[in-house]
Amino acid sequence: MILLSTPIKDYRKESSINLLNSGYPEIKFIKEFYYSLIELNKENSKLEKLIYQKDDFNPVNSKNKYNTYVMVIGESARRDLMHFYGFHINNTPFMNSINGIFFTNYISAGTSTNISLSNTIAIKGNLSNNIVSLANKAGFSTYWLSNQGALGIFDTPIASMGKKANKYHFLKKGDYDNGNNSSNDTGLLPFIKTAINDNKKNKLIIIHLMGSHPPACNRTNDYYEIFYKSKDVSCYIQSIKETDNLLSKIYNELSLTKTKWSMMYFSDHGLSYANRNDIQQLRIMHGSSYRQNYEIPFFITSYDSKEKIYIKEKRSALSFMSLFSEWTGIDDKIIDKKCHMISNDKCENQNNIINFHNKVINYLEFPIEKSI
């Protein structure tokens, strides 16, 4: 209701106003969000059918550099609000401190979890051709550990991929928001430790977080160390730090093992501001109108990382399967290998993203969101 305060006041003054077509930023935001949900529902129905198709993989294992691969999928982390990427509040002390490979111009495939991840960790057109199926066929022991939902309309296609793992666990048995504050990402730690210490030759452990999913204060139980702009934004900044802290715990657990390990982290998509005209009520929410909705963190760190290496060339999550193949050493003929993704080589089509109509477009078509 706070978001709608200005339009409602004006409507009371002038009842002839057509609110839906009034042009108020608040009303426009709600309309766009509503129609996006309709499109998302349609896409989810298509995706759910695709997941049950047979995969087309026939992988050839090249040399696996590591024994344990841990992939942490964050949620709603916007790159420019992270200290490592230049934000002035230090909410990424772990990320700042480690060596590894850091991507500075990586963009998500889309601006919702399902559209983004279904086009990131699977080959477009057949969700069965996903990283879990690929690793299974390559002889890896696979694990999917999730603090996202297993049954909701926003969760099902990605959860279905997760359930293809040899071992999987969902903290939430319903949808992604089941219980709101009932399960912090740290609740995954016992399952992560068990998977890391499972005595298997080659392992792929995928960890799907709630991260910074709005409303951010639900992620932090209304706690924040530093106030910035508004309560909601302050909680968001804090949620980034809490994810960073969880990553440090996973890193430390891996470091206790005698294995050769590598850990990857990226977010599914970014967010944008809402209610910009009232700073006290400023919020960070889902959107699809700005470049920041796609600009996400990405790094790889390993037991043998000796320095910070920066990948400054543009990389799109639509090319993630190629990057994943390089990282794990699992090769397959249906995975594009035209360009060396974990390098500063220039690669084609790295500004491409997927919109809510499942169309490939250039993310540079979107404006940069103005700072506040």
C-alpha cells in the first residue's frame, strides 16, 4: 500500500483518473510485474514438459583437474551492490580475501530464477540436457542441495532438474517462500558438509540458495549492520554479506579435506529499485528494465588458486554450458566449444539474454539504472 500512496491520493482528488493507464511509475511497475507473471506461468508449463525428455549426452571425460566440484547458485545478487565490485560498504570480506578467477562483466540469462537457470544450467530447447544429467553420465556422484522450493510454480522446473541428482535435499518442501523466515541458507550446512566428506571419486555438489531474494528483510530477520538509504535496502546489503559468510564456511570445509577441489559461485539474476521517489520506502525488487537486472557476480576459487585473475571480457550465462564443460573437464559433442570461456578471449554473442517471451535479445538495449 505504501508503494501506491501517491496514485491513491491523486485518485481521491480526481476520481476520473484511469489508474491503470495513468503513467504513474508505481502503477507501471505493478502492471509490468503482473504481465510478467502471466508470461512466466506460460513458460513454466512448457519447461515442466521439457524436463522429462530424454537427454542427448554422450560425454567424453577429458582430464578432470579436480575431484570435487562445488557450484553455489546465489539468488538476486546485484553486482554493483557488492564491495568486491566497487560498492563502498564492505559486504564481501570473504570474496575480497580469496584468490581465484573473477568475472567482471558476466550477465545472467534472464531476470527470473526459472527463465535464467533453465537457460544457464541446461541447453536451450531441452531441459533434460542439463549439468546434472551430463555429470551423471560422466560418472560423477551428483548432489543437489536447495533452500528454494520443490513444488511451487516458481520452483518446479529447476527443482525437477535437481531431482535428477544421485542425492538431493530441499529444505523447503513447498514453494520457495514456504515459511518465509523458517529456513536460513545456513540450514544447508550439515548437508553440504556430508556431501563434501562423502568418499566418492568425482563429485558435483550443487547448492541453490535463497540468498538475497526479496523481501530482503525476510532473509536477514530484519537485521542489518549498517543503514543505507532504507530498511529494505539495508537488509539487502546485509543479505549479500550473509551469503559471503556462507561461502567462506563452504570454502573452509573444503579446505579441511585432502581432495583437489574447486568452488564456483554466481547469482541467478540481479534486481532493480522500486519506489525511487520516496527514499525511506526504497525497495529492491525483481525487474527486467535495466542492465543491473542482469549484472551478476561470478567467481571460481580452488585449492590451488595462487592469485586473483580477472576475466574482463563479456560473458553471458547463455554460454554457461561451455564454461561448465571447461571447468569440469566433461566434454560432449552437443556442447558449443567455439570459444575459451574461462579466459579473456573475445567470444561472440556475449550480450545475449532471454526475455519473458523466451526471445533472445541484446542486454545493451536496456538503459543503465540511475544511481540513488
